[in-house]
Amino acid sequence: MRLDKFLCKSTELTRIEATALIVAGEVLVNGQTVTSASTQVHENNRITLDGQVLTPRASRYIMMHKPLDTLSSNVDGDYPSVMNCLDVDKVCDLHIAGRLDADTTGLVLVTDDGRWSFNIINPKYHCEKVYRVSLRDPINDDVAGKFACGVQLQGEASLTLPAKLEVVSPTEVLLTITEGRYHQVKRMFAAVGNRVNGLHRQQVGDIKLDIGLGQWRYLTTEEINSFSVLQL
Ligand code: URA
């Protein structure tokens, strides 16, 4: 991670304060003064500030149940940020692993561990995301087959990867996808002439949403580790 981020994770300093101390030559990495805030460091490097060895806080891994009309971003915009539901310190250090649209509800994973979230977001890892979808029109019999083969989304060079469709009722389905293209679920149903009226993410990998709307909890060790063993 970057040296300025390491300092923030080990102290109560803001990013600006950490950068100022680094530029002033107050920080040593393995006994050498380093004055660039973007220098990459490892947790096993010996990093000192004023002679004190710094130890970063443990990474955080959080499940949130995103309400309707909230943004999957760290700042408010047209709607309030979903991060307003979180009452933890240093929310600005956290990021969302896989965004949802403002009008989508459900499971959002939040962390400050970029390597962990990369395992979830990178399509190469085929991490499954399960969505409950409410449709405008009853689902046609041929849609499961089309989604299993991949569909052409407008403006995209390649077909979508195989996706699994389970019919719950004529206008309610479960869709499992392994990519995260822009508005993917809505565009997949548009590609087969239907329309999404309601979208809810209920599972990511092995992690199932099990808390109420607007609530959050820390993930268990088992849940955290379930993304460390994904294979290419
Ligand atoms: N697909 C969408 O269209 N929207 C989401 O929020 C997530 C997946």
C-alpha cells in the first residue's frame, strides 16, 4: 500500500497530515528517509515516525443492507451515500466492493482491503452475485436459455458471460451473474424485451444478506476467507 495510507492506518493522522510529515522527512522505511507519499510499502517493512515503529490497524470487512435511493459512493450526491448508515471511525478509508444503482437494494460489501475487494470485482474470479428481480412483463420460457448462452448488450463488444435464471413467479426471478458490467441486470432484461421494476442483491459469493434494511455488521472470519480462496 502507499506510504501515506500506511500512516493513516497506523495513526489518527489525516491523509494531508500524513503527506506533510512524509515530505518533511519525518518517516523512515527500513531505516531510510522516504519523502514520497506514493511510495509502495509492505506491512512487514519497518516504518517509523519520530522513532516510533508504526503498526497498521487490522483491515475491516463489513456487510451492509443498502436501502432504496442511496448512492454506492463515499459522498452524498443526488441521493445520500449508503455510507451514512455506517457508524464506524474513518469511513473515508473504506470503499465499496461492487456498486449498486441508487434504485437497487441489498447486499453491499465494504472494506479498506483493496486486495480483498479485487477478488470480488475482477470478472476473472467469476464471483457469483445473486439478484432478485421484479419484472414488468411475465418472463418468457426462452430467457433462461438465452442468458445461459450470453446476450448482446447494447454498445458492448462481447456477449455477457453465462448467467443462471431461476423463475420464482411469472414476474419474479433470481438471476446469478459473475460480471459487474454497467447496469448489467437491467440491460440483460432490456436485451430480451423486458424491463426491471425492482432489483435486490441477496448474495455475493458465499455471503448471504441476513440483516435488515439500513443495517450493517462485520463479516465473520469464514466469510472474509471465502474470497481469499477464489481461483482463476
Ligand atoms: N445490475 C444493475 O442493473 N443494477 C445494479 O445495481 C446491479 C446490477
